[in-house]
Amino acid sequence: MSSPAAGSHPVHKDPEGARLGMWIFLFTEILLFGGLFLLYSVYRAKYPPDFHHGGQHLNVIIGVANTVILLTSSLTVAVAVSAIQKGNRKLTLLCLGATITLGLLFLVNKYFEWSAEIRLGIYPNGPELLKLPDGEKIFYGLYYSMTGLHGIHVLAGLIVLSAVLGSVWRNKITSAGFTSLENAGLYWHLVDVIWIFLLPMLYLAA
């Protein structure tokens, strides 16, 4: 029987532990955004007309377009996980590439949307924002906080997915072990679900 080479260290893999760790992490993310959603609800109840007026000035077309983009990206990452399970490396790479491209498109749309608001002077402590009623100031504060935090999560997800794509390319992730891809997919699904809540709260505020 051969023994491990001198200086080598056995690699311990615990897929179930990794999945559990990811679910715990996702739970903390839900708590984070859940707190923001609760804060939004409290102020929405206090300033309903101001929140309605603030929501009317957001770009609904971009909001809906970004929703379609993220839902499609959830589909492509799910197909990537299914493909790696079946040993289809080419389809996995293709779907991961599509997911990353869609995520980047989401951020580009968000950049143009924020840029338009900033040009109008509607940003934290912006000249036009300071002229608005207190309720609208709070609305835009929450808008920038929640969409900004979500954007950071999208960027983090893209970094993780890019690393996973590289691992698939180098055959470090295969049908024999794909927990990291699975966990990356779970994280991306959470990012998409959070946006589904943000869309009606901010863009469709009525």
C-alpha cells in the first residue's frame, strides 16, 4: 500500500458541511435585507404619499428590464449546475458565461439609472433632494441604500461565478465534485429573489 508523499497534506472534503455553511450564510443575508425591508415598511406607513411620489420618478422600464435579466440569469445558473451533474462541461461553461454576462448587464443598467438620478441632483445631500419633503428624502435614502447594497452583492456574485467558471475550465470542478458551483448558484438565486422584492417596493410603489 502506498503512503502519502512526504510533506503532502490530505485534502478533506465535506460537501454537506459546505452546503450547510452556505445556507447559514444565506440566512444572515436574509436577516440583513429583512431589516431593511422592515425599515422601509415602517416609513412607508408613515409617509405613503411621499413614497408613492418618489416611486413614480424612478425608471420603471429599467427596473422591469433588470428583473427579466436576473430571472434569466437564475435560469442559466440552474442549467449550469444541472449540466455539471451530467458531466456536460461545455454547457456548464456556456451557461456560467451567460450568467456573468447578464449580471454585468444588470450593473450597467443600474449605472445608467443612478447616473440619471444624480444628474438631476437627487442623491444623498444633493441640492434637489434637499428640496423634497421629508418622506421623499427617506424614500431616496432607502432606494440608494437598498439598491446599492444589492449591487454590491451582485458584484460579489459575479466575482464568485467567475472564479467558479475558471475552476470548471481547469477541470477542478467536475461531476464528481461540484459543491462550490452549487453554492455559488444558491447565492445567485438569493440575489435574484431580493431584487424581486425590491422591484414592487421601490419602482412600483403605489
